[in-house]
Amino acid sequence: MSSLNHGRFAARCFKALAAKAQLIADEIAFLRTMVVIYGLEVAMTLFRFTKFDRLCIAVLAWVLIQPFATADTLAAQPDNLHQYCRKAGNDDTVRDYRHDLYRGTVEAFRKLFPEAKDTPDDSSFQTQAQYRCMNGKVMVCFVGANLPCAKMNSTRNNPGADGFCRENPDADFVPLAATGHDAVYSYRCRDGKAEVTDSAWELDGRGFAKKLWIKLPDR
């Protein structure tokens, strides 16, 4: 599909999905993260929409992400990430794994998950390990089911939870597909309104889930 046709179809999608606008916006934001990590085909399995809705979300995501794709690509890994972080101090850009970080990543993984029976191999780290700079140090996080490495959404007012509760007014739990996997808080529905039940994550000074990130040894 050409860029022009993407734009025309996106316009149709905006009209067709107007009633779900806020929920769709939240899903697109989460989709962008999942596309980067897992690819579009896997990411789309996380969404509970009709076939048309899912196609619309994919097109809208492409339209919104495409202008930034070049910039993201150009944000390449520094030659030496440890040296870069010492100089940068704090950089919230989440970077992908590369092989020269393997030994330190293995050590960090074992510290973070001491009860794990197996250590991921190089190919597994390529899809799981994420890095950023904090206080001059390289920090590493391992993406998994309900283990978000992205910067968290710390606002208590969650439009996705509000939309879910309007359709499920007495639900005991609002799923992450509605709140976004980066939501700090958990919610339930009471009389059609979202209500905070718990704070699932403690944040570090940069707004990331503190217990999911650990300093990468400098080897």
C-alpha cells in the first residue's frame, strides 16, 4: 500500500473508530513499543478488536510511526555504551542488545533473576535485553510478559481504563490491554468508572519500573 493510500485509508479509520478514539490512541502508543520489540505480526495478537479495527490500528500506527522511523534508526548504539553513559549521565533512549554487551548482560540477568534455571543465549537477548543510561551508568532490563521496560505512565487518570469501565461497569479488574502495559496503577470498575486499586510499580528517578532495571557490569 502506497503512502497516499495509507493516508486515505487512515482517514476512513479515524471516522470509523471515532467512538473508540481514546482507547485506540492508548493502544497505538502501546503498539508502537510492541512493534519495535516483537514486530507487527506478534504485536497485533495482543489486541482485541475486529479484523477491520485491527487493520485500521496497523495503518494508523504506520502513519504515526513512519515520520519518526528514520530518527529512531539514526539513534544508533554508541561504539562504547559505558563510555557514552558516563559522559551523558542520563539518557532515557532505550537501546537494543548487541553482542559486545553479552558478558555483562549475563551477569546482570543472573542478579535480577537468581532463581532462573537457564541463562538466555545471545539470540534471546536480542529480543529481551534493553539498555539506557542513568546517573552515568548503563542500566539493563529484560522484556517479558508483563515486564515493561518502557518509561511508565504514572498518571492516575487512565483513559483506557475509563473506556473499559464504561463497557464493563462492574469489572473487578481492568486488563492491561485497556490500561496499557506501561500503566503504574491497577484498576477496577465501580458503577462504570475506573477506580485505582493498587500501584503495581515503584519508579526510579527517571520514571522507569525500578525493580526491572539493574546496573550493567562494566566488563
